Amino acid sequence: MKDKRIGFIIEVFLFTTFLFYLLDLRIDISAFVINPSQYNDFSCYLAMADDITCIFRAEIVEPYIHRVLVPFIAGLLPFDLAINFALIGFISFYLTGVILYYTLRINFNRNLSILGFLFFWLFTFNKNLRIIIFYYTIIVDPTTYLFIICCFYCILKRKKKLYCFFLILGVLTKENLLFTIPVFIIYQFLEEEKTFKLRDGFIKFLRIFIYIIPAITILLLLKAISRPDFISNHPFWYNLYGSNEYGTLRMILALVKERFKDPFDINDYFFSIWGIIIISFSFLEKRAMFNWLKLYGIFMFLAYCQLFLARGIVRHLFIGFYPMISLSILGFQNFRDNYLSFSLISFSKNKIFNIKFDI
């Protein structure tokens, strides 16, 4: 009972400290100042928050036209629109950290889960991520991170109906929540199926797919009834991509060329955000690494593919924060079990005391 009380006190202290840290970042009033005359994703979200029906009048371009949830909520709140977005983003990012901790607790003990939470906290020191999350207020990414971790929590806790609910909210926030679907399907088979028979496997897949259909259907319906502006010379695309339309091979090739014009930019993809992973790889057992890849490999592959469909770097890649943190904890756990446990033998009055240190 005493250990539980101490653990609870530590958790409260950790979450409270994290809250004040985020408040310190958010307190800068200049963060609320965005120039609405600029054609960018901010202007799209602001227009949707001001009047959500604009998605039916060919005023918003792909893919922002389908990301209706956060602008809709921002339009309902009683404050200035920019402050509403900032408030939603702040609450979302804080809850992301808290739910991350409890998601880690499903498979790890309290100490390792706290370490994972600190890794998440550490990521906010990345300058690019901090600027995007806390100074570009009119954006949906913090809420995207929240629904990402909610989906992972539901997957690992086997709460299929709740996963369906968060997936629906997630795709209405940002379509990359669909990347969690392979994890959801694979986890069901990995946990429940000892042997795989074609007929039984097909029936099981259909049963799983029932929980995925609502989110996909809602997204397709929204795509069907909305009227995005596909004109390539729209000011938004002219400023960002010239004459290239979203999703075309021409635009992708232009982005690939831009991505790799400076080889040092690769640092942002592999090291800047995920720098701690380099250490974890060195100590992770091959079997644990293989199991991690089976579950999260497709998700991480899709996360990296985003880099060739959007100009942003860090905020798109950051959707993989939970798989990467869990991988880091696995590596640290293996390092602890194999390298940081040792015995110290001491002699006192002709008696031998074996003292085991387990960090």
C-alpha cells in the first residue's frame, strides 16, 4: 500500500511539473499572433473555424478540407479563434503525455514508464517541434498526437469499440490516423491466433474490419460531399508548390529533390527527434526488435512516407512517438537486465553478504 501511495505521489508530481512546463512555453502572447492574410494551412483552418460550411464552396484546398474536427471545435469556443486553437492544442499535447504514460504502463513497470514519459518530454526540447506545436497555434497536429496515443492505448488494452470511436475522431482531425489500422489488425492476430488457417483468418479479418469501416466510411462521405479547390494556381499552392497540385507525381518528385538537396537535412528524419533510439538499437535483442517491427513496422514506414507528401518535417514524423519510445524502453530494459545488474560481495566478521544491485 505504501509503495502505491509513493507511486501515485510521483505520478502527480510528474504530471504537474509537465503541466507547468507547457504553460511556461504557452504563456508567450506572441504565439497567438498569426497573419490570416497569408495563404497557408493556418488560413485554411481559420476559414473553417470561422464558417465550417466553407468546405462546401470550393474555398479550401486538399487535404485540409477534410480536417474538420479541430476547426469546428475552435469555432464553438467563446474566445478569439487563435486563442481557441492554442487552447485545444495545449490541452491535447498535455493529455498526450499523460495517456502516453498509462499506455506504457500496460507493458512496463512504473520506473520504465516514467522514463518513457521523460523521453516524450525530452522531445519538446527539439527547437523545430517546439516552434510548430507551441508557436504555430492554428494547427491540428497536437490533437492528432492525442488521438494517435488514444488509438494505441485502445489497441494494447483490446478495447475495440473505443478504438473505433477514437479512430473516427482521429480521421476527422487528420487522415494519418488511418496508419494505426495495420497495427490494430496485426495486434489482433498476434495476440489471439496461435495458428493461421485461411478460412478462419478471413473470418477473423472481417470481424476486425467491422471496427474500421465507420471511420473509413465517414472520411469517404466527407470527401464526397465537400468541394475542395483543386486549382493549381490557388495562392496556397502557388506559394508552396508552384504549379504542382497536391499528390501528383510531379509534386512528389519536387519534394524529394527539395528533401535531399542538403544531406544534413536527413538529421531531422533520423537523429534530431529520434536521437535516443541510436542507443537503444545497440542493446535490443533481435527477437524483441523483430516483434516490434511486426507490430509497428508498417506504421513507421507510412509515417516516413509523409515526408514526400508535405513540406513539414518534424511534426509529420512525430506521429511515431509512441512506437519509438516503446522501442527505446525495450532497449533500455534489455540493457538494464544484462549490463546493470551485478553482485557485490563484502566480508564482515567472517560472514559473506551478497548484495544485488538492480537498476
